[in-house]
Amino acid sequence: MKFHPALNKIRGRLRVSGLHLPVVVLALALAGGGVSAEAQQTGAAAAEQASRQGEAVRSQQQLQKQAEDERAKKAPSEDEPPETYPGENDDLGPQKLLKKKKRKPLFDFSSDTMLTWTTNALAVGKQKTLASGRKTDAARDSGVLAETLSLAFAPQPLDIGIGKLGIRAGYRQLLYVYNALQSSTLNKNSFEMGTAFVGTSLTFLDNWNASLGSDYSRILKLSSPSRSPYKHTFDAGDFQESFVDWSPNWSLMRSIKLSEKLSMIAMYSGAYHFTETDPVNGTRDGSNRNDKLDDTLMASLMYSVNSKWMLQPSFRFTHSLYTQPNEFQVHRRDITSSPGFSVIWTPAPQLSFRASAGGEFRKSNLNDGSAPDYRKFEAAVGISAMIKF
């Protein structure tokens, strides 16, 4: 595959580690075949959304923990020993217990598993016949497994006067499996995606957060699906690259406390995707035809029922501009609206469960076989866990 000059400068040989949960081994046994260009792009977006959902839950947990830590700092000290006789503190002054200072963690490891039922697995429009006589695919419902493992260098944020500056860098491995528990022609679209990421974030004015980062992702498909799935799991040579995405990204977020239990988050995020994929046979589409600029506005309400349960309605609006014109010199523009509602249970700071439902509605200025308008409805359950060390 010929690669974009921008990608060649940072291109690394990231390979599948094979360190998956047992359920991943089962899923690999059911995956196979190749991935179409449109499915790759759709899958990459869905995979990114799956991993971001888990990260969003963990980020919310971290914000809650920081708020608790701030309250603890303002609370009266609890490390004063009791007086051995009445008036000791008046005679000698307040006494302090010596405590060993805790080592601040530098890394975090997280795992996120999400099972989704969707009415439109490959995000296709209604079936219709094109001028060439070819029929587009009809929407198909499917169960989807998204399994994400992530390891990151994430030291404690630094105080820099105007706020707190944090950095985060690491690697994320995601397995995306269609119809994980049964054999289907959709299995051939299953894939793995490895992402190296680095970013920095600044929290300022108490309720503002700005971030700047970069992700480098590779989608891998099985080159010989008839072989043993266990061998696939531990042999990176059985996978071949089918899609590459380098995405500089940025965001600005503000949280607004409406009451003791209700708060709102408003966020703008953007990313430019430098992509590479194989050209489509019989067309003049270039290998970087999926290069695009994404601009997203998101609003979310968070209602804390108690310390462990949270309700979260949300709405996301994305405008995508494809910077490479098609053979008619037309630039593709997509508008995607995504309402959703989640229920989150956090029995422990390191563990959370969620159930969500929502929809996704896309309209494109092309609205043809290459970019059909579509709609889909989804329901999902997930579990997310993280440890710091």
C-alpha cells in the first residue's frame, strides 16, 4: 500500500500484541475475510466512539475524585492524635502524626467491554439500484462486541498558575467483532485497531478544559482466516494492514454546575484525519480519499441520583468535510446527529457499569452508493475498569 507523505513521517510498525481476554479469542474464531473501504471507514468511526465512551466514563470518575480530594483538603485535619491529658494541646501545641507519603501513580491500565445491538451494522442506506445496475447493501441488524485495552503514561497534573496541566501518552488496542456469538457474512467485516496516542490537557478557571493531541491508528484484518484462531491471537504476522488514520485533535469543554445533583457539559472537539486505504477497483479514487475534517458539538446533562448512580442524556452533532473531491470534483459533506441516554453505576472508583440507548442519523450531500443517508438505533451495555500504578 502506498502511504500519505504525512503518515510516512510518523509511520511505525505497530503490531497486534495478542494480549486479549478469553472472550477475544472466541471472537477471533468467528471473525474472518476482508473489509470493504466503506466498512473500514464506518468501523473506524464506530471503534473510536466505543473507546471514547469508556474513556468518558473514566474521565467523569476522575473529575468526581478530584472534587472529593479538593473537599478533603479543605476539611479539618484528622491526623491530630488525642490528648494524653486534658489541656495537652494548650501546653505543647497541636501534635501531628507522622504518615508515610503515598507515591503518586504514573501509569494507568484500563479495560472496556461493550456489547451493542444495532439496527444498521454497516451504516448503509436503503437498498436501491445505481445507474451502473449495482444494488447497494440493505441495512442489517447485528450484535457487536467492542473490547478495548489501554495502557497510558499519565502522571498527576502539574500546577502552572492558571490551572492544571496534564499529559497522557500510550497505546490502545481494540477488537471490533460483528455477530460475535454466531456465524454470519458480517463476520468478515470484523477487525482490530491499534492506536498510539499522545495528548495534553489544561484545566483552568475551575470549569474549563482544553486539550490538544494526536492519534495514530491502524486497522488490521486477518490475512488467512482459515487458520487456527489461537494462532492468530499470538502471531501478529497473520494480520495485514487495511486502513491507516493519523488524527491531530483538539477540544474545548466547559462544565456547568446547575444544582447539587445536576451538571451540564458542553464541548467542541475537532480532528483532521489523514487516511490511507487501498484504491477502489475500477475507479479513480485515491488511497487518501477518506481524508476529512470533523467538527463536533456535544451537550450532556449528568444527574447524580446518589454517589454510585448517574443518569446522562446527551446529544452530539458532527459536520464532516472530505477534503479530497470525487471523480466529479465534488467534496463530500456529512452531517451526523446522535442523541443518546445512559445509566451509569459505579460501585467502586475503579469500576463502572453502563447501559445506553440512542440513535445516529447521517445526511450527505452525495447520498449515493458511496455515501448514502442512513439511520440506525442502538442499545448497549458495558463495563469499564481502570487501575493506576
